[in-house]
Amino acid sequence: MASSKSSGTTGQVLVNFEPIPDVKNNEHVQELGMFAVAESEEASVVFVEVVEAQMQVVAGANYSMLIKALDEALNVRFYKGLVYDKPWEDLHTLRSFASVLP
């Protein structure tokens, strides 16, 4: 069950990101990680796997992922990706993608 916080004066409810267990065997999360790499501006990066992920339920879901990939020299690199997903509309949007220093 997702936890939430009240934002006080506005009456909005903010939903926290919740960890997704066993991401290596979660086909949907792995597909979203592959999508994030493909949509990024990192042309030479090759997707390996999502190693960690969290989900925030909104009008759809935000997936925050730690993605393992290979650069053009086949060095392992890690990236943080954020993908908005509305599976019932077949809609995925890359919101951010950035290198994480090892």
C-alpha cells in the first residue's frame, strides 16, 4: 500500500515512491528501462538491466529506475531514469535520464 503525505494548506495528497521488489524478474520494469535508454540522448549506450526501481502512483505511474548499461567502450555505466507510464493508453514518457557516477 502506498504511503502518502498531506501537503498542508492546499489539501493535495503527495504519494511517495515505493520500492518495487524483484525488479530483475519484473518484465514491465525491464521494458520501461529499455525504453528509457532508447529514448535518451545517449546514442552509444546499450541497455543491460534495471537493477533497482521505485514506483509512484499518480494518474498513471512514475517509475524511478537505476539502470545498468554499457557505453561504446563496453564499460559498465549506471543511469537514473524516470519514466511516466499509462499502460492502458500504451503511453510511456521519458521524464529524465542522467548518468550516475560509480
